[in-house]
Amino acid sequence: MYPFSTPSSIVRNRWYIAAFSNEITREPMGRKLLGLQVAMYRKEDGTPVAMYGLCPHRYFPLAQGKVRGDALVCGYHGFVFEADGKCSEIPSQGTGAGFCQPIYPIVERGPLCWIWMGDADKCDPALIPPYDDFGLNQPGWRYSSANYFHLKGRSQLLVDNLMDLTHLPYVHHHISGGEAMKNPSIKDEERAEGYRVSRTGKVPFTHFHELVFGPEARFEGISDFLSLTDYYGPEFIRTGLPITTAINGNPDVPPALGTLNILHGITPETENSTHYFGFATRNFRLEDETLDAFQYESDCKIRQQDVEAIEAVERDLDEGAQRQRELLVKSDAPAVKVRRKIEALLNAEQAEPSTARV
Ligand code: FES
Ligand SMILES: [Fe+2]
């Protein structure tokens, strides 16, 4: 499946964001994740539960049922499923059943709930992207701008989009200074946390920069900039606002006032649709709610533009990919490297028989 040679483009042995923590409550919620319906709710002690979402009796969506104690009661004929999946009650028989509804490991870390839908023997919470690397739940950092978009496009199109920032001046034409991303110098490196792409070039001072960093970040003329993109896996990518002082060639540019991380959680819904979770972290202007509001508005606008571009690609992708070989250029190098990494994961998974999947 484009752009991979494997039939599926979904890597299953990863932790994916299933929901923002505040979406999961005592009212069950349903979400299709990695091609499967999942019902999520909280136990009485607040622990989240993720259960395969279709009742085994008549395939009614369990998310339309009710939580009772720690159990989920199907809204059609009242079968009761405990938090470990065990069917403890069939009202029409006055009994339980030997049947267990599949349960998925779900881990709540700060504002995010991560789900594992891959092989049970490979499930390890240490594989959740490292929060300390991007300032989430860390002292001295602020979390803001949580937003969600449903994307009618395969997840790889979003990964490609985030790894190739030459789209900035075209898709996000309202961002002044985006021209700098047309042809920056690019370096990449493998880190313990993931694959890093560094872009450097020249950038003028912009109004956008001032809105984020404040008037004290103002400078005359042109500055060097450094922009980092970190790929942690097909499920999570960090991009950053250009840091204009890290490699400062202009003595008038003030010292760096902080780091703003834009985080992208990418969870396949199906083979060609995606849940796009966004949020930001920053280590400056920590109490500034005006900046939170600006950040939220700006991020949503930018994400909406990306969603529209990707959906336009997805609509006729099969036709295009069948008629013409994809034209890859120099700026595609990071995206192509990432595709190779993902393809290796897909090949490894699809060559191995799976264990304990629904
Ligand atoms: S469909 Fe769930 S109890 Fe019948
Ligand atoms: Fe974009």
C-alpha cells in the first residue's frame, strides 16, 4: 500500500495516543484505532480501560453501553464485561460466560492515554515516546494548545508532511518567514530518542516571532536560524519554531528566549484515515494565557491547512501512483529515510505471525 510494498501501512507494535486523558471518563467513548473499534472508560478508581469495542453477542458498539462499577454493560441485551474483559453476566441466562472480551493495555501519562494494540509479548511502556525529551510533564515547561483533527488520509501522508517543511510557504502562506524553509541546509543524525533533522538558514524578524517570544525578542535585519524535527516513530513527531539565536550571526539578535515544541500524535484510524492529536510545550512565558490562546488559534489554523492538503492528496492518490512514478527530490531525503525505517518495521511485523491480537 502506497508508499510501502506491504499490504498494510499500519505498524501495530507501537504505543499510539488513543485519546487525550480528559476525553476518557465514566461515560464510555468509542474510537476506531488501527482499524478496530475500541471502547474506553474509567474504572471507579480512575484507571482507564480499553476494550475491543464490538459486543461479541450481536456486535453492538459497547461504547453505547453504560459503565457499572468497574464493568461495561452492553446497551443492547445487557451482557456485562468486567474491566479485565471477562463476561460476568448474561441477564437472559442468569449466568456469566467463559468468554473474555479482548482488552488492550492503556497507559495514562499526564494529558495523554497511550494504547498498545500489537503483540502482547512486545508490549513495554518504556517504548512510549520520552516526555523529558520534549518537555511534557516536566518542571519548567508549560503544556498548551491541545487540539484534535480527524484526517481523511493515511497516516504516512502526515508523516511525509511533517518531515518535509518545504511546504511551509505554500500551504501556510500566512506565516511570514516561511520562505526560509524553501531551501534550508539540512543535516540529520540518529539519536537514542529517534531520528533528528536540523535545518539552518537565514530568517528575517517576523510579527509571528514577536507574538510568540514577545517584543524583547525583536531584532533588526536577518538572523541565522536552527529548526529541529524529531521523528520518534510513525506515531509521534516533534517540530519546533526556528530558534534564531542558537547559531547567531547577527550581533543584534537577542539571546534565545526559549523553546517552543509543536508535538504531533499520529494514530491510524483505518488504512486511509488518521487521528491527529496536537499540542505544544514551551519553557518560557509559563503563565501567559494570552500566548496559550494565540498558540491554540495558530496551531489549529496550521493543522487545518495541512489536513486539507493531505486530504486532497488522498482523494486521488491511487490514480496518481498508478499512472506516474513518484518524483522524489533532494528535500525529500528525510521523509524517504523515515519511510525506510517504517517499511522495515512493517516488513518485520508482516513476516512474523502475530501473537495475541484481536
Ligand atoms: S449485542 Fe451486546 S448484549 Fe447483545
Ligand atoms: Fe504544515
